[in-house]
Amino acid sequence: MKKHSVLAWSMVVALGGFLFGFDTAVISGAEKSIQQFWQLSAFSHGLTISIALIGTVVGSLVGSRPSDYFGRKNTLYFVAAAYLLSSLGTAMADNWYVFLVFRFLGGLGVGISSVTAPIYISEVSPAHRRGRLVGLFQFNVVLGILISYLSNYLLSQGGEASWRWMLGVQAFPSFIFMVLIYFIPESPRWLILKRGAIEKALEILRIINPLNCEQELASIQKSGLAMQDDKTADGLFSGKYNKPVMLAVLFAFFNQVSGINAIIYYAPRIFEMAGLGAHSSLLSTVGIGMVNFIFTLLAINIIDKVGRRTLMVIGSVGLILSLGLVAFAFLAETPGGFQIPLYVMLFIAFFAFSQGAVIWVFISEIFPNQVRAKGQTLGSSTHWVMAAVIAFCFPYLAESFGGANIFFFFCAMMILQLIFVWKMMPETKGQSLEQIESGIVMH
């Protein structure tokens, strides 16, 4: 029963990932109708689509503050409220400016969720199951993207107002998420280190780790005392945490220079560049969603057995291979072929199996308790800033330099990622957060 309690808490918090994925992707089905409804110029239309991403960057930058000050649980209440208000506000907006405000609010929820949810799950998970449980967050992101595509398809026949239903339907899972947060406890590590609530934290630790709860409590307290003795402990850039800072920034950087968001956002455009018709391009995009879903599920089921580093080595080799094949296919200029969609799906499979499944797990593990929220904010904001840059630049770069050169660049970046993983990335599977802290920060 206690084992299932931790799983239940993790599943509730991972719902934030589902809403993250749904909110990010749902606009794809509504964007053309929205442009026509408000007669938007190209610039205004671009701002309408990207405003949520701007909100996500802001949310990821400020996410550590409420998480540390108000607690992980209370911050998740705000995230749920942001998703709920965003879905209702965009669905009922009577002018474009109101629409922008509520889309920005939804993006803010996504950004804060990408900081707080992985932290919470990592802090309540037993060491031997932490990879799988934090991986639930990424799994739910992918599931949310898939469900939003399906929801958009089902609601697309609703006439002129169908775009309002596409955006408004998110209110239902948002409300459920808000209600379910009530039933999860606060993070025991936050209670100990930020509030000194030892007895309350010990009750939760007894559920998480009944055999070694006293030992884990002592380990967390020892970590907290070490931080108090060190006057620089609260400063993420004090020099003490250079190694986890470098690992988080590089990991998030490589995540985006793989080209993942260029492919997710512009898959139909890429397939049309390869010579496919519009209908075939959309069909191939659905295939991408399915491959992403299947290989994310596979990865989170084995991440605690084979380890984070092993997944990244396998994934990096596969990404180099698949991106190289895409680049050479563009170079060969064989229009209308199935090779490029096939190679892109191979890329998605390797990405979902490695970077996609590992990023939120790894970044949530490598920072000490005292600065974990700040570290997660750093990793998350690096990820989202790079996502915005890649998404903004890709159409211009693809038009200027052609598909082959763009994919050769992504391929070269993945060669660098393989070197990074091989030489610098530590393995964190099966270790408590305090053991990881000792291994990365103290040495």
C-alpha cells in the first residue's frame, strides 16, 4: 500500500506534465482559425503562437522562488490554477489582447511546472524507483501532446467556434489536477530544510522508505547542517556547485541542439521540403507522435535498470546516425520518397529513448537539497530559451541554408553530446539524492 502511495503521489504531480504537453501542442489545431478570426498580420500571428513559449521561459526562470518559499505542493496549486484560467480565458476571450494574456498565463504554468513537478517527484521517490517515477512526468508530457492532437481532430468539425472548444477543453483535466493536489503530502526534504518540520517529514519518510526512514532523515539533516555551515551554500554560482551547474546547462543545451523542437514544431514543413504532399505530411506527423509515445514508455520502464548514462550513450549514437541519414537524404534530393519521414521517426525513437526520458530525471537529481529548485530552474530555463531560439530561427535557416546543412549541424552537435556523455556525465541510478550530492559536489 505504501509503495502504491508514492506511485499515486507521483502520478498526481505528473498530471502537471500532461497539461504541460496538452497546453504546448493544442494551439497547433487552432492557430489558423485564430488568425482568421482576428485578421492577424504575420507578426501578430507569430506573437500569438509564441506568447505561451515566452511565458514558459519566464515561468522556468522564476520557478524556484515559489517552490522554495511556499513549498512544492502550494506551487503546484498555482500551476493548476494557471492552466485552468488559461484554458477558460483563451476559450472565452472577446479580444486579441485578452487572448494573449491568458495564453501567456498558460505558458507561465508550463515553465513553473517544468521546475516544480520533477523536483517534487525526485524528493518523494525511493532511490531505486526515482528514474521511473520522475520519468512519469516526461511520459505525461508526450501523452498530453498526443491527446491534444486527438482532441483537436475530434473538435475540428465544430464550426467556426471549434477553436474555442479546442482550447477550453483543457479546463477539465486542469480542475481534476487542482483537486488531486489536495491529497498529496508536501516534500519531506522541503519540510526539513526550509521549515524544520521534522516530525511531519518523518511521517512522510515512513511511507516512502519504511525500513530506513530514520537513516534517511539523518542524511537529509546532515546535508542541511553542511549547507548552514557553508555561508556560500545558497549561492548557485558561488563556485561550490560548478560541476552540477555545468552538467545541467550542457545537458539542456544538447537537448535542444539535437533539433527536436524544430522537428516537433515544423514536421509538416520538413516533410514538404522533402517532397511529400500536405496530406502525407500530416499523416507522418501523427506517426511521430506515436513513436515518441512508445519509446518514452520503453525508456522510463528501464531507466532504473540500465541507468541514465547508458540510455544517453545508446541515444547519442542513434541520433548521430539518424540525423546523418536525414542530411544525406536531403543532399541526394530524391523528392517524394519515404526515406526522410522514416529517418525522422528513427530520430524521434532515439531521442525519446534517451534525452527525452532522461533530462528531467537527471537535472532533478544532480543538485544538493538546498539549491535543487534553483538548479532545476537553471536547467529548465536553459532548455526553454534554447527551444525558443531554435523554433524562431529554424524556418529562416532552413530557407537560407537548405535541409542538408541544418541536419548536418544537428548531427555535429550530437557528436559533441556523445563526447560529453562519455567523458563528463556521471551515473546516478540507485543512489539517494544525498549520495549523489556527495559524489558530484563534494568531489
